[in-house]
Amino acid sequence: MQLDAILEVAIGLILTWLILSMATSQIQEAIIESLGWRSTFLERRLQEMFHDPALVAQFYKHPLIESLSARTFWGRKRKPKGIPNPIFARAAVDVFLNAGKVGNDIPAGTMSLEVMKQSVVDSFKYLDTSNQVLSRTVKYLVPKLNQESTDVENTLVKYRENVETWFDTTMSQATLLYRKHASLIALVLGITLASGFNVDSLVIVNHLWRDPTLRQAIVAQAENINPEESFSVTGIQDQLNELSLPIGWNNETTPQDFAGWLLKFLGIILTGLAASLGAPFWFDILNKLLGLKPNKTEKG
């Protein structure tokens, strides 16, 4: 019986966190999208890879990259927020082989052997003079690229494969940094929502522990939660109200002394931390806990 009560309290608490995390994720995504953060983040990574604003600008003008651009709600053109590895490789190779040239890029795949050889020579001269960091990177990606070769097709294939791997490795490392920034936004939003709606995890645990009927009702609600559902801010309030928990600011939930405020602070911070972990995380745990809960027919 004691284990059932602990399990029901955990389900009720996690259901509360899940609802708040769904709202946190939705608001976080709206903020990131409106600020064009992914596009900006990607552009900064490209600047770090190319070490040359002119080459980055040339890269974004490539037809394959321009085709990935989108329009904002106000009709402004926004740079891509993501680039598939093969498309990056094709565009980057074209940019490298046309580095320093004036006019439209010549696609590497359409170059004859002679034109490609000359482009390699010219590109290395340009990069050796203006961008030694990128020059060393390109030479590392395809050793002996500037030496005699009669197999231009295989050379291009090898070149693109290595450039694709370079981009994938760089973006994998950058994704970790992006997630840290996104997690910080989620944490701030989680704490803000928890404070605004007064979702105190410590109070919720105490309330659920003392009310078996409420625990059973919340478990029934948890079994019907929809992970694909999204809420407006007012919708969050409705969802939390349906739980019949001591949520929201009123005379009964407002502490009367310093110790009470300290516990309130800890409870809200705990809620904010939980909400920042994301809805998929809590939905998975909720399903596992519900799987441990025996149903009535099994008890009978």
C-alpha cells in the first residue's frame, strides 16, 4: 500500500512537470524561431569554419543554399537554419574551387580536368595569401589535391566526402554548445512559469501524500495525457487547474514567514529545473511509472 502511494505521488508530480515542460518547450521554440537563432548559430559556425566573411557570403549565394532559405512572417528572407551534409559539401567544394574569382561560381561537377586543375592552383594561391587557416584545412581534407590527377570525378567524390565529414564533425560539436544555450533558455522559462503559476513541487508532494482520492484521480488523468498537445498560456492554467492541486497565488499558498518563503523558493526552483528537461523526457518516465501501476482488475 505504501509503495502504491509513493508511485501515485510520483505520477502526480511528474504529470505536473510534464504539463509545465510542454508549455516551456512551446514558448522556447517560439522565441528561438522568432529570433532566427538557429540561422544565426549556423552562420557563426560557418564563419569559424571558413575564416573569411567573403567566402561565407559566397557560400550563402550558392543556388543550393539559397534554395533552403525561407521567408519570415513579414516577408523578409531568412538564411537557412539547417543544411544537409551532402548539400553543404557540394556548395563548399564549389566555393573552394572558385575562391578569389569574380563573377558566378562554376559548379565543380561541370569543370573539365584542365579547368579544375587551374581552379585548384588559383584557389590555393588565393587561400595561401588571404586565408592560411582554411588553406591548411582544405589541404588536409584532400591531400595531394593540387597534384596531377586524371580521375577528376573520383577526386571530386573524395573531396565532397571529406568536406561532408568535416561539416558533420563541426556541427556535432556546435550542437552541444547550441543545446547548452537552449537549455539555459528553457531553465529561465521553466522557473518563470513555475513562479508565475506558483507550481511548488514540495507543496504538491505534501498535498498528494495526504489525499489518496486526489492521487487516484490524477493517475486517471495521466493515463489520458496527449504528448502532442500544445497550450496557450491560458491553456496551461486550465490544465493545471484540472489537477485540483494547490497551484496559483492566493492567501492559502502564500508563505507567512522566512522559512516558508525559503521552502517556496526551493519548490519553485525544483519545478523550473524539471520543466527545463523537456516534455519527451517526462512523458517517457510517466509511461514507465504507469506501466508499474497495477490496474483494478489485476488487484482483484
